[in-house]
Amino acid sequence: SDVKRKEPAINSESAEGSSTATSATTLSASSLLQIPTSSGKVEGAFRNRYDSQSRKEIDLTWAREEAKSILEEFFNDQENEEGQSALITQLIEVNDKLKQSDLSKQIEGLEQFASILTAQDLSPFEIIHTKIMESLFEYLQTSSLNQKEFLRVFASLPKDSELSDTDVIIPQNTECLEKLVAKIHQIVSHVEKFPVKLFDIQHGRNMTGGSQHSQKKVKCVLQKDPSCSKTKQWTSGPVKIDPLAPVSAIERHLVMKGYGFSVSEARNSDSDENDSDSEDDADQPSFIAFARGQRLLDLYINGQKLAPNITIYQAIRECEESGSELSDDEEYQNMIWGRTFTITYKLIPKENINQDGKKEKEARIHEIKHLSSDSPLWTEGLVKSQENPIRSFFISLNEKQKEELTLHSALGLLRGLFGLSRFWQTLYSPFNSCSKKMLTAPEEFENHSITSKVWRQLQDPLNVLSGTLPSWLSDLIENSSFLLPFDLRRYLFYITAFDRQRALAKFVERNPDHDMSSSRRLNSERSSREKKVVDRSRILQDAEQLLNRTKNSNAYIEVQYADEVGTGLGPTLEFYTLVSNEIQRTELGLWRGHRQIEDNLKGKPQVVDSSTRGEGLFPNPIAKTCKKSTVAHSTNKFKFFGQLLGRALKDSRLLDLPLSPLLCRYLLSEEETFKFRDLYELDAQLARSLQQLHTFSSNGEADSIDELYLDFVLPGYNKFELMKSGQNKAVNGDNLSQYIDLVTHWTMIEGVRRQFQAIKIGFSEVCDINNLKIFHPWELPRIFCGSERARWTVVELENSIRFDHGYSTNCRAVQFFNTVLSELTSDEQSDFLRFSTGSPHLPVGGLKSLNPPLTVVKKTVDEGENPEDYLPSVMTCQNYLKLPDYPTLQLMREKLLLAISEGQGAFLLS
């Protein structure tokens, strides 16, 4: 009899040649021989079995018996009359129960599915065939009650009836949920057919895609827009353009050739238009205005206006009608190089240039709106109820996604389970204490098959540098970024959020062996740098002016201090550290629980008294009745804070800021998900006090509340009314719930709304803040401030630091040096990093990720001089430390600690 398994072989390798594959359970002849059999006579039965016809019959009989034994032992599902296994029949029963309206039947279906999932090794085929994913998604999407029942079954969470307000909910057994997530990952890997297109990469280690496209040019014809009669017609014929050049490069070329002003404004109106192209008009007022960032020309392809910051290649793909259908095909890629594209240009009227800039500025000012005096929040103290954040993770499929129903059903269910795992606490009363941990670790939601494909896709320099990612990847980034690990999402962020030069720098950093063509090409691609001089005695004021002037610049900002010779990376990194500490100064009144900072004009800043209690930075709330001047001061400073965050991220600089979890969630626009429980992350003492009041009310102790003589004023802010005439409204047992809601709302949402609007405006002036949504809130401190601090080990130091020019790993001085570093406290470690690199923080990845790497060399002294008389010195621009050869460990420790303590606050000659 034939041995058949109803599960087909799993093969996730796409038809386009993806190398990603999922291991499949297959039974070959060799594997069957290794399976234990009931008879135990495999070896003897196969020996000389075809010696005679009778022997052949014996072997056939034996084979039938063994096949039957294997089926009974390993494939013991009984089939029904329709040929279905008993397991599939059970799953169909589960599916039917989940679709019923009877709550008890639905719960019975959940429990049955959990039992099957725990006891059986379900195959993707069985889950897909029974359509249980679709039914489970619909069940979870319906209501919070269904979500809570699901987590009770799959994550062993308690029922509400089993809890009191004093109980702490800590998930103990989430194994069943983790198994479900793993099974859905198998299905995704099995059915996804995302195409990986690497048109530009040849076989072998040294890929030449970048050089191929540096040699290829897009042929374009420039034409004046028929509706524009105020400028000249281009008469120099077709032009060949680098496909990776930004659209603004064409505008720049036209402006330099004299096409950025009207004919009536030409200095030599009688000159022939053909002659005007012979030399650049870089001294024209129009070009000077353009150089200052003023737009002069609009460019179009097929009537569609082009954004100035996208590449030519990207513009063609977006605007050509055929691009929407063929842009992923090799035929279309080849077609681009053979066609001639028409780009039309049109003058932007001067009144529009000035009015648009003015309107934009005014719009940004008016984006920060005050709470209306007739708002129900103010007049009646009514807090708008907030929707459960889990709902936003259950997104119904659109028509296009229904064409690949199985894949998008699996991705949709994974997204929903991620939301449940992250926000499960919101299903319980806000006064229940819940663990902050996700039910399933974020890493469990990462799909290795898709991750592998994305990494391979990003090896194509044309896609990376032109900003034209495949549509499937863009959809993943927008809707399912949790499928990708942090390092990949961070790389995606840096190659998509900023300009082409920064994308190129990250691509080369990631692919050091990639041949991007000649050095001349690389030099031309190198980003420009703007050197700025600031005064240490007025660092904050200078920083505000600097960041405001350069908010639209794509150049890297380099800082030098007045009356100091140091320049380059080290002073620049220290600039961000100094400004980070200055913005936290108590007298600014910006932050809740001010961090008090000593004068840091000379030497490193010292924290005298930190009253933030570890919760991190979060804005001080502003009352409805606060003076306009106070509001303006606060919003201006927070707008600058947003610019600081954006510029540091854009230039890959590290900040020295203790960002609170709620601030990070605000940056990702998650404020609508804040609940009373989140107050513990901001002000645990206030949260405990409110919790105690709630307990009094729940226990019928209303008199205890009256005796406190509270009114509707924000605790800790005597004149901060929570509603109109709040100072005259006493808190009692009847209105306690309203009081708690108002304190929570004003502390975390309304009281800081204007400040966060200002932060977002400032950030968006530098780069699009929506790009941050590729990250989770807990990842943002790593993005802005680098890796978390951890004590270094000697082995880590040996593997991360380069020892050169007189030193090697086995040298006595190097061993002393590594020993001293491994013994540093957290504060001493920060001091050492600031001394040697300019920043007290390390980039993501730690010490080994420093670029350039930390290099320690032997400090030479003149003949007759004693090395013991010298201190270590550094070149922070190259992370280059010159270390004398001290004879003892104790002396090494003393000299090094003295150097890092005293060598702060100035960049002088060593």
C-alpha cells in the first residue's frame, strides 16, 4: 500500500529565484529506514531479498505490514468518509464554533483549538485548509470581550471576576500563544512569494551594480511649459542625467543657465537666448535666492509636479503611466535607459514664493491651538473616552489583499496578535496593576524568511539610492514592521528617511566590498559639511540660532568653539552633549521634576539633585489659564528641542537625554492610548495617591475623601485648575472618578499637548517625524542616545579596540589599560567616552560599533623624558588615544582617571 501524507512539501522559495526556504517535513526512503519499526527486522529483511520469487513475495508482505505499522504509529489520524483526517475534522469543528453567535460555543471552540495546538504538530496545510485563521481574526476583531477570552485561554490570563483592584496581573503561561505565533510564521513563510529583484548585482563577491548605474544616464528633453510665457525655451537639445540625481539638480542647472527669472528681468534683454547658455549665471539674484533655499521652478513629467528631493529615477517611476504596472519588471528597468523623457519647467510666480513661505510659517504657528473656552473638557470637566488601542491592529483586508487571501490573513492575524501582546493590559480596569511586559517577546514576531528577503533586496544600490523600494516592502514597513528585526528597520530608516548622500553613506557602510566605481565618483557623492562656530558661554542661544538656520540644509553640521583650535567630530559630538544638558536646566521650567544642572560652561555638567526619580524627561503641564508669554516661551523651547532631535538623528549624532517612555510614545503619536496605568511610568507617587483614593471609594470610605479637602486643581500645581472654577469645586465620593480622570488627562495629554505639537513641528522642519513609526517606543532611546550602558569585559575591550603604533594586545600597558577600563563605574565609563570621543554614549552596537574605531597608540616622549610625567591625550575626531607606557597598574589607573576628569570642557593642542 502507498504511504501518503496529506501535508504537501513546504517550499517558500519564490519562482523568481529567492534563496529563502522553509524546512519541510518529507519522508524519503532513507528516512523511513531510520524510523523504529514494530518488528525490528528491517536489516534482515532487506538482505538478499530478491534471491527467489518466493523471497520476493515474503518481502512484499513484509513491506505491507511495515507500511501499516508506520501509518498506525506516526499517521494515526483516522479518515472520515470524505477522506479527511480526524485532525482536520476537529479543526473544522473549531472553525464552525468560532463563527457562531453563542458565546459559550465560541469559548468552547477556543479551548478546543488551544488543546489541539498544544497536543498536535499542526501543519500549515491543515490550518490553511480549514480557514481557521480567517475565523479567528473575525472573532478577535469583533470585541474586547472576545479578545479577553482569547487571552484567558491562550495566555492563562485571569477573568475580571477573579480580580480585585489590589491584585497584580503577571502572565505566567503564554506557551500556547507562542505556539500559535510560530505556526502563523510557518504559514507566512510557506505562502509568501515576495519577489526579490537584483538587476544590478553580478555574480561574485565584488558587485558592480553601483558602477553600472553611475555610467548609465537617463536621457531627457527639457521644455518650457506651454502655459508659462515669462521664461525662455530650452534650446540646447536633450540632456543626460544621472538617474540617482535629485530633481532639484535639474532646477539648479536651469537656474544657473539663466532660466530662473522672467525674460523681462534679464539683465541683457537684447542678448540672444542661445548665447545665454554659454556661461553660467551664478551671480544672478535668482541663483542667489535659489542657493538660499528658495524654490524658483516647478518641474513636471506628464503633467505631474515633481518633488525636488526625490531622484530622477524615482520621479520617472512615479509619473510614467507604465511605471505602475512594469516598474518591478526587468523589461521596464531596461526600457528606462532606452527612452527619452520629457521634463517641463515653469516659473513659480514671485508672489506665490513669498506668500507660500509666509503662509507656511503662519500655518505652523497656528497649528498650536489653545483649548477652547467652550470645550466640554473645560466647562464641564468631561474627558473624552479613548478607543482601545488594540482595535487599530485588526485591519480589515482591502480588495487587493483579498487576491492573496491566505498570506494577508496570516499577516493580519499576526498584526492583531502583536497588538494583543503589547496592549493586553488595556483589557483590564486601569486600576489593576499589570506587568509591563509583552505577552510574547517582540523577537517572536520577527519573520526570518521575510527578513532574509528584505536584506537581499537592499543589496541593490539602485533601489536603495533612488528611494524606489518594491511595493511589497513599502507595505510591510507601513503595516507590519514588527516582522523585521531592529537592525534591519534601523537600516531601512536611514536609507529612506533622509537625502541620497546619507543613503549612500549607509549603503557603503553596510556593503564595504561593493564597488561604487571610481574614487572621483565617491568624492562627488560625499555630503557637504557646514562648519559653525559657537560660544561655550552662550551655548544654548547659539544652538537655537544654528539649528533654526540649518533646518532645511542637507549638509552635515560641524561645530568649532570660539577661541579653541579643535574641530571635527569630537567637538561636534560634545556640542550635542552640552546642548542636551543645557536644555534640561531648571530655570527654563520645561520639564516635570527638573533635573538641576550645575554651571557647565567649563568642565562637564554635574547632576546636583535629580527629582525625576528615573522616569525620564517629560514636559511640565501648562494650564488653560496660563499667560500667553509663558506658553510662547515653552513652545519655542520645545520647537527647538524637536529640531535638536531631528538634526541629531539626521547627522547620526548622539544626545545625552533621559527620554521618558511616554515621551517616546508621544513622538510616535500614541498619546491616544494613554490610560491611568501609564501614569505610573511618569509619576509613580502621584499614581499611587490616586489609586489610594480609588480604593477608599471602592471600599465605601467616602468620608476619608472628604477629610482630605481636595479641590479640582492639579496636584503639585496650586493654580492649575482642571476645569473652569476648579478651585471652588471640592472632591468627594461622588465626583472622585471625574477628578482622577481629569488629573490623568491634564498630566499626560491636554496639559502637554501644545508642547508636543511644538516638538513635532520642530522635528518635521528637519525630517519627517512619521518615519519614526518604523520603531517601537522602547527603541527610540537607542536611536537618539545610543546603546545602553553595560560594564565592559576585558575580552570585549580586546575585540573592540585597535592597538597600534607601539602597542599590541599582549603588551603590558595594554593589559593594564583594559583592566582599568573593565573596572570603571557607569559614571566613570561615561567620562572616559566623553574624553576620548566627545560623547558620553556609544552608538547602537556598543564599543565595537564606533566609527572610526577607538585606537590606542603608544605616546612617545623626548629622549630623557619620563613617560610617568605625561597624561594620556586624545584626538577625538579620530577616536585616537595616545597612552604613555606606565610601568604599574596603579599608575595607569591614577593617570587615566586624572586625564578623563580634568581633560573636559575644551579642545586644545595636546
